[in-house]
Amino acid sequence: MVAKRLKSQNAGWHRFNIGALECTAIWDGYIHHGYEGIFPNADPAEMARLQREYLLPADHIPMDLNPVVVNAGDRLILIDAGMGQTSTMFGDQMGRLMENMKAAGIDPADVDTVLLTHLHPDHSFGLILPDGAPAFPNATLYAPKTDWEEWTDEANLQRNDFRNAWTAGTLEAVAPYRDRLKLFDIGDAILPGVTTLSAAGHSSGQCAYLFESEGEKVIFTGDLAHHQIYDPYHPAWFFHMDYDSDPQMGADAKAAIFKKVVDENIRYHGYHFPYPGLGRMVRADDGTYRFHAEPVNPRLLPPLK
């Protein structure tokens, strides 16, 4: 007898608590991203050293997509919507949010709030289903005003670069939500226990969301950082000269938020860090940082009653 290979993995969801908040990281898949153009101001020898030391893939950087659902009791909040299934411009390994939400016991129709860190395709295209219907039919959409203006600007449709397709897809994705849209300025306290901080640079209006409950804090940082090793070791490294709206602004925001989470003992969630993206940032003796991922295991603390 030859046993059939199953070719499947555990469902992509992971639950954790922040005070009274029940949070569920939902895996939407991953981007298989080459090294070309990545960290353009990095020292190649240092990149190679870290690659060897941490046994990183030599030919690509795998970037997971980790939206999070936060159950606040009176509100069910989704932070970023993944890539969805309307486009494969970033590859065909994404669009798993709906199936993994179902596996986690979460009905998309129960989501009443969607918070976008920014409107890039792998964060906003998942707002709609393949037929164009809203993936979250009862949700109010929150977006930072500056970022909204950058990525819903129809003048981008006349360009001959990536902004054309990115904007076209974004306009399609947000269309069902325009009558329940709330734009805000970064720094606003948009919901009870939720404040916003600037993570701008990769996108002009990108924001991070800081949640606090019963003295515990977690920050959802979107694309503030893209890699769990390179970025903490070298916050000054830019992500990508072509795709960052303002590379230096992005590096400055990264350094500021890394400092804040260490100084204030805030749990850190990296949208593109290895699933589920949750852990602690610590400061090294040289003033740089290290990310310590929280292990994924069956325990949900505090103990179930």
C-alpha cells in the first residue's frame, strides 16, 4: 500500500488575548518576493551575513499576509482585508482570508468595522469578492485620509506605472463601502481603546493601530516593516525605492515605532512577518532591535473557564 500525500496544512488562524479583547490572526497567504530592489540602501555584505546566520532563503523573501480580527465584545473589527481573489498581480498564493475566517468560526457578515492601515492591493483588494460584492456587507470602512487621497486619485489611471493598476483595483475594492466610509487624520482616537500613529513612508498616509485593554497593548503596524530580521537589525534600511512613497519617511517611522513599543512594553504585530506576525520587539546593546515571535501553540491565555 502507498499512502496518499494529503498536501494540506492546518487552517491558518491563531487566537490571542489583549486584556478583554479576543484577537484572531487570519492568514491570507504569502507573497513570494525576490530580492531585486529590496532594501536598496543596505550593505550587501550585511544582508548576506544575516541571510546565512538566520538560514533565510537565498533567492526570495517570503512575506505572509496576516490580517487580524479583534472581538471587542460590542464590535467585531478587521484590520486589513488581504489580497482577495480579484487579482494575481502579486502572485497566486493569496486570497485565503474567507476560508480561514470560516475555519476560525468567524462570519464575515458579523464584521462591523474594517480598519485599513493603507490601501495597497494586498491590504485592500480583499474588501470585495470575485463577483464584486462586498466581502464584509455590514462593515463601516475606516481609512487614513491622506492614504485614501493617494490611492483613490483617478489621475493615477493615466499613469504608465504600477500606480495605474493599483489605483484601478483599489477603486473597485472600496466602491461598495463609499456610503459607509469614515476617513480620519492620523493621531485621531477613532474607536474606544484604539488610537492611530503615523507609519507613513511606504505609503504616504499609512497608519498603525494601537489597541489597549485592561492595561495591555498591541500595535498593528501594516507595512511599517516587511521582514522580521532585516528591519529590526537595521531600521534605517529602506524597503523599496520604487514602491515606497517616501523611503526616508518610512525608515524614520519604523525607528520611532520600534522605540515606542520597546519603551512602553507593547506587543508588536507585523502584517508581513511570518504567520501569525505577533511577538515582542526588544532593544539590543547597540541600539538596534530584535523581534521575538510568540510561539504558536494550542494554549489560549488566560485559561479557559
